[in-house]
Amino acid sequence: MGYTPPDQNHGAVAEYNGDIIYVENNDSLALKTIINDKIPLYSSITFKAIEHEIPNYVNTVKSEEHSIFEEKYSQLVNYVDSKWNNSLTAIQTTEAYERVKQLYNYINNTYLTPETGLPKDIEINTNGLFKSVAWHPHQDMLAVASNADCIYLYTKKDSMWTCQVLEHKLMKDIRCIQWKTKATGTLAVGCKSGVCVWTIESHINYDQGIRYHPAASMRYFDYPECVTALAWDPSPGSHLLAVASSASSMLTVQDVLLNRTVCLKRYGKGTTILRWSYDGKWLFAGGATGISRLWNSDDWTSKQLKNPPGLWVQAACWLPDNTTLLYSMKGKNDIHALCLSGSTFKNGKNIEIWDIKIKSVSAPNTDSNVIRDLCIDSRHGQRLAVIFEDSAFIGIYNVQISPLNLREKNIFTLIGYLRGAKVEYEVNGAVKVIPLKDDARPLHISFSSSYKYGAVLAVAWDNGTVSFVTHTFKSDRDFNNHFM
């Protein structure tokens, strides 16, 4: 029933009525079932960096003097380079070279290496091509932050993806991105010294090539440290953006419409994660050490939540009920639920906060069961995806929230594990599936909120592939019967 983890020759392309569909090759019976049952599939994205445009000087005639100078200069450079390469091996064996190298390494590491201001054990994983991914809230558009500090906007057109790019000199050291929920195209990008807020006008790129977006504008908001956490207020008509850093104690809320900033916190340690509930009432701020906070946006009062000694919140996500926050701690494999209740809960007063350890999860065939990221299907709240450290697998769980399930700590049911697969559409419309090999690891995950048949999970892999897994749901009753 989906519990047996697939080997590296089988990749997951869809979940249909509680079963994960694994495909080995184009002749697999599973692929034929997908085609016959008309199960939707999304084609994968193979990342390709944009080629920076250079001036076109084809009509410029070089002067004769300039041509002679370039020729002589080129000959000199080649001569020096040849002599250096021939002597380099002999120089490297000398004692003087070793001492100079040690001195250079000390000066470079101590004084010349740029500081991010982030604690080393809190810095995000920068391995791979991708830093973050985020679905547009209303359409099939995926924003991908690359390690070259560009934002690639992939828009689905039929079975293909078009690509447009955002780039700016202020957009350096990207750490996080998030779309504004109640907007047609507003994207916040957390950077080294502030936030870039892009307004993206509707523009269809009919060319299959990669182009800079021709209809995008950007506003920049300063912040004293590297921005590592962002959260838009999802309330209708709101223009509030929460901004924080794990290197700074300052948590601010920026009104991007009125250009006003309010500082909520100036003391204590930094903030590793921000999550706003879907109704806009609660803002969770995971502290770097010691204390996390739950803010009430009605009056901006907060309740303190103590972290275990030496730990901080690694991943968190609100459920659509707006009263339950799932989270995991750094270096752990436990999923906790933060539950809000109380006699006057609706007005935010006298609320009770219950912290319940719900489930310990693990990845198959590995010694590492540490959770790296959690992601919930925000539209239905029925699917939870879990990424593990140093694992090729992604755990998929069915979520059923009720007071009884919370009391019995039984809100998750394991559906199975995803392993990556690349889906391609041929010119004639035929589907081609290629499983990703064992060395591919998932870096980031994001559920779409605009898919009407269930959910679509986007997975960015460290080999430069972005794959998609469609989830078509059963009802809760049918799902329970399916696994009994």
C-alpha cells in the first residue's frame, strides 16, 4: 500500500487515491495506467542559467592601432602565463611557498572572507543550484532562487514551462522568498541587507528560451542584517510583511503600501523562521535559541514558548484550521503540534497553548532520520511532505485533524516515500519518465495552492532538476478504509 520504499530505478510521479505511483521506464505498467486513467502529470524543469547579455559591437570597426596593441598584449599574456605554469610545480615544493600560503590563508579567512552575520550552525544549506522555491498563490507559476542570486519564474503553458528571470545588484545572498497571498504578482526576496519586493505584471513569454522579465519592478527595504525569514500577512487588504534574521534580535513588520516599519522585538536572540496563520491572526516566530514567540496581530502582544536547551525550530507550517502549527526542532525527527484553544479564543484573549509531540518520523534505508523541512498542502490540509537530512526520500503523510486524533496523537498516516523522477513530454505528446539516480537529494519542497484536483508538490533537487508530484485525494472515510 505504498509503504515499501522504492529503489533507485523507480521514481514517483503521482499519488492517486492513497497510492503512490512509481514508474521505472516508459514501458512500465504504471505509466500505462496513468495514461489510461488520465492522471495529470506535470513536466519537470531542467535548470539552465541565463546567459548574460553582452553589447553587440559587430558594426564597430576597430582601429589599426588598437588591433596591433591587442595582438602584442595577448602575446605578452600568453608568454607570462606559459612561464608561470612551467615554474609553478617547482615553486610549490619550496618551503617559502608553504609559509606564504599559510599566511595568505590566515589573512583571507580572518579578514577578507565576507561575513553573513549568521551563526554557522543556522546558516542555510547552499549546496546545489537552488536556495528556495515558492508557488504563486493563484496560478501555475513557480519562483526558484538560484545560487547565483537570480529568481527564475517558471510559468506552465500547456505541458511546457516558460522562464523569465529577475535580477538586481541589491539582490545578493538570497536566503528566502515568499509570494504575497492576496496579490496578482508580488514576490518578497530576503537578501543580505534587506528585502526586494518585486511587482510582476502579467506577461506571457511565448519563447521557450530564458529571458529577463520585461514587466517587473522592484522596491527595496533596508534591514540591518542578512534577512533569513519572511512572512506576508494573508489577510485581505493587508500589505504587512514580517522580516527577521537569525543574526539579529530585531523583528519588524513592514507596511509596503504606506512605507512604514514597526519593530516588534529588539531584545533576545535572532529569529530562524516566520509563519503567519492563514487567517492572518497569528504570527509564529521561531527563536534561534531559548524562546520562540506567538504574536497576536490584533494588538501585537505575544506569548513566549520555550525551546528545549540548545535547540531551535528547524521547520514549521500552519494547518488550514488556523489553530494548529506543526513544527520540528533542529537535529530531531519528532513532529510537534502547537494547538491553540481557550474559552475566549476567538478574540485572542486567555488562549491556551498546548505543545504535543505527535509523531517520530524516519527515512528508509538510512542512518539519518533528521527532519530538514516540512510542507503542508495549504489548500486542503490533507498532505504533509517531509524532507530528511542526507536522504533521497521524501515522506508523504495523510493529515486528519480532530480533537480525538490530537488526544491520541494519531493525526498522521504514512502514505509512502517519494523518490525523484524526471517527466518529459515529447513533441507528439508522449510521456517520458526517467527516475533520478541515488545521488540526487531533495533541497526544497513547496505545495501549490491553485491545483483544483488535490495538490501538486514541487521538489527542487541538488542535480538541477525540479520535479512535480500530483496528488489526487480520496475522502477521509475512503482513505481510512483504504488503509484498514
